[in-house]
Amino acid sequence: MVQAYILIQTEVGKAANVAGQIALITGVTQAEDVTGPYDVIVRAEARNVDELGKMVVAQIQAVEGITRTLTCPIVHI
């Protein structure tokens, strides 16, 4: 299992709507709108890195109002 945080920048005024839509995507365990340099922070999980990448590109980035994403896989050192 691969887990990651996905940091999202949105168009002005779109953070709450984007977080709500992303929360419905299979594999997303948490989606919160926040303040700071990013507007939404998502925690997601997938069976492997390839599936995680497909989720981000095909489903998360497809949500209207997103301008940029940054995917940060969780590592256990």
C-alpha cells in the first residue's frame, strides 16, 4: 500500500468545492481545505505508485478549479 499527501492550489474561492469533490474519489481518505500556500490537502492511498499516479492525473487533476498539485508520497524511515 502506498500513501501520499497531495497538496493542491485552486482558483480563488474554489477550495471548499474542490475538497468536497475530491473527498468522493475512491482511494482518498481525507480532503481538507486549509490556509497557507496550498488551498487543499488530501491524503490518499493506492496499491502501488502507478495506481496513485493514475488517481492523481486522471481523477484528482480533473476536478474543476485546480490549478496545481504536488504529490508527496509517505515514506517510513
